[in-house]
Amino acid sequence: MPTVNLPPRDGGGKIRIPHADKAPKKPSGVFNERHTRAQDPLYDEWLRAQTVLEVVYTDGTFWTGMLHAYDTYGLHMIGADGQDVLIFKQGLRSIRPVAV
């Protein structure tokens, strides 16, 4: 573990440098160990059927668009105006199909 000598006025002892001895983080995304496939069949169905979805944000506001792609942390959606939008899942309360 790396250490640093401090000047005597700061106690004179060695201190631990946080995270200096840890291995690099594994890449995030679909291959992350936290990823589960529980949502994938539903997302795949919405992609295949080009389903119009309503996403409700944690503050209660909502937005409507079609799912274009997804991964562990985000949804790539396309709005009615054709605008590409990246929505982070942590900011969502729910996602549901819009009745047409």
C-alpha cells in the first residue's frame, strides 16, 4: 500500500492513500455484473413493435417517444419531433406504452 510521510506538525505518521492499491474498475454497461436481463424482453418487444412510450421522471413530469436503443443505465429514445434523447434510467419512475 502506498504511503506518504507527513511533516511533523501534521502528526509525523504515515497516512493511507484511498484507492491507490485497488485494481482498475471493470467497464460498465451490458457486461457489468450488476446487469440483469429482466427488462430486456420488454425493451426488445417495444423496439420490434416501435411502441410509443411514456416515461415518467422522478419529479412527476413525463415525456413521450419511441425507444431506439438501451443499455444498463440509459435509454436512447426518439421524440415525436424526431429529436434523439438520451434518458438515464436513474431519473425515471416508470415507463409504459401509450394507448393509441
